[in-house]
Amino acid sequence: MIHREVLDNGLRLVTETMPHVRSVSIGVWLTRGSRHETADRGGIAHFVEHMLFKGTSSRSAEDIAQSIDSIGGQLDAFTAKEYASYYIKVLDEHLPLAVDILSDIVLHPAFNPEDLEREKKVVLEEIKMVEDTPDDLVHEMFTQSLWEGHPLGRPILGTPETVEAFTQESLRSYFSGAYTAQNFIISAAGNIDHAHVRDLVARAFEATRRAPVRAAEQPPVVVPQVIIRDKELEQSHLCLGTSSYAQNHDDRYATYILNTVLGGSMSSRLFQNVREKRGLAYAVFSGLSAYRDAGSFTVYAGCAGDAAGQVIDLVVDELRGIKDTPVGDAELRRAKDHLKGSLMLSLENTASRMSHLARQEIYFDRQFGLDETLDGVERIAPADVQRVARDLFSNGALAATVLGPVNGLTVSRDRLALK
């Protein structure tokens, strides 16, 4: 049973009762992420997330860790483009303590100057780690070029320059503007009673102030580019992709099927034709990223430097093929069953249910039942997949990023043509 409620201060609460388990996962989700930063404060949402674990007005960082460890709980957080999340998984009997710790972290951070300077070093190392992880770096490069000049294109971690410039005052200014009741969604799943959760949350977040009206968000303007960066690596890493749909687009289910057929499973066309039949890559897959007003479809592959051109040509051929020829009944059936099975398996634990509740609230302001989602997948016909493929893979829409030992590789616009 799913319950949704808006408290008097504007905070939204969504719960799902799972009586067959003994655990509870509860999260505080902030509807602010890296896209809501100014360019000169890039990375501040992620940096504040780090700082919230460094202590509050009544708990030190060690106190927080010991409190969680003493009940066998799991506490974690992350920052994304459009939201941040702080969540705890505990036994059902420890729910009151979990709510107390979460509320303390997100409402009363200390922001000690000594911790701030120490954490700058940590985040700067995190930025360096991306530079040393080529499969992450090529995706970052692709996103920055696809949405160049737009907040969605900026790195969540920020840059060394913006991170070095953070001060206690800038952190407090961001925190006071973002961490307000109307920007909070609290989701919980597990062996819980909604009324009990509501009472705990209402008391803990009672004094949270309301937020002003959110500023309008502008969608990015996409100009497909070809980016080639020579870097001394063992492999070349490449991303090819196009714009895709926003989270709530009517054709999202057809896009899920399209992604699964092309590169979302071991039986997908890209996996079979690039890896299994030709042995050109160990990792090759496609993926979707979707936000409030934009999205992207991306194909990734890691291959030998002298094979990059051949892999690019194979990917382009597959994109052209799915535009020109409808997906067969057997392949469509396999993709639907894969999607439905993956979804149901992913929702078997309280943490994934809690996350699912929050993301639906963020992007749809309502909860879709599992049957409704499965029906949406099942309704897709071959013509729907082909129509979406023709829309997304229009000629001139394909962008490409290559990172590694490029060996003089050039990628012309004609080579990426999808007509």
C-alpha cells in the first residue's frame, strides 16, 4: 500500500508498506542538484552533501557513524543533476532513530571551516579520479559537449577552480536557499505504518521553513559535436549519442524498448554484433539519461585504438538499421520481458522501493503502480519503436566523443550520417 501526503509546511511524504520484511529504508530527497547551481559555484550541491556528514550542531561526524553502526544500519548519500538524496536502511524497530539522524544531518549542519578545507582536498581527489577513469571521463566529456553552456552539461563534482573557491558563507547561502520544506521529499518503504512515519517526520521537520517559488528551468539547446582527445591509455573509449526525451514524455516506454534492443542487454544488437561476433570490445552498451526537460541516448564502447573507427561504423549501421526496418516480433517480445523482469527484480528490496517512490514523485508528482508501468511496456508495438528511432536518430543528430590512443582517427559528419 502506497500513501502520499503533503505536510502543512509543504514537505511531501510518500510511504509504501512491505509487511513481509523487517527492514525500513527512508530517505530525504532534495529536489535540487547540479543543474540548479550558477556556473561560478559549480559543484556546490555535491560539496554540501559531503559537508552534511561532517557533523551537526549536536553530533560530530564520529557520533553519526557510531549511532548508525550501533544498530547495524546503512547510511549513504549522493548528488545528481536534478536532486540529492540522503538515506538510511535500518531494522524497523530503529526507525525513530533513523528519522532523528536524517533530520539532524539535513537541517543542522555545522559547516566547520576546518572540515571545509579538509573536504576540499577530498573532492579535488574525487575530480582527479574521474580523469583517471576513462569510461567515466568519456561520458563526462560527451555530456559537456552535447549540452555545452547549459547547467545539465556541467560536471556534478564541479571544477578544481570552483571547489577551491567555496567558503563557509557560500555553503550556508546555498544551503539556506535549497534545503527548505517545499524542496524536500521524504520516502520510506518497508515494515512501516504510514501514520507512525508521518508523526515522526512531522515532529522532526516541523520547523523547516517554506521555500520561495522555484525559478523556471530552461531546456538545453543541442548542437551535435565531434570531440576527439588523444590520451595515453590501453584502450580507446567512445560515446556516440543523440538527444532523447524528458522523463515524463509519452513515448518513454517505446524508448526503453529501443534502448533494450540496441544495447541494453546481452542479447542486444550491439552486444552481439560488436562483442560476440567480432570480438572488438569487452564493454559495449547503450543507455538513456532523462531529466525534466531533456534527455540523451548514448552508446558506449571500449576497444583497441585501431578498432575505434570500425566500432563507430558498426554503431552507426545499427542506428540506421533500426530506423529502416521494424523490430521483429520475437526480438520485441524478448525486450519487453527483459524490461519487465529487470524492473520487478530491482524492486524486491526496501532501498530500491524507497528510491522508486521518490523519483516518481520528483518527475511525475504521482505514483505509478507496477501494473500500470508493465502495461505501458506491453502496449508498445514495432511501429512505435521505429517511429521513435526515426525521431531520435534523424540525420545530423549524432554526436561523438573519442578518448584514448586515437592514432590519427578522424570522424567526419558524413561518417555519422543516419540517413
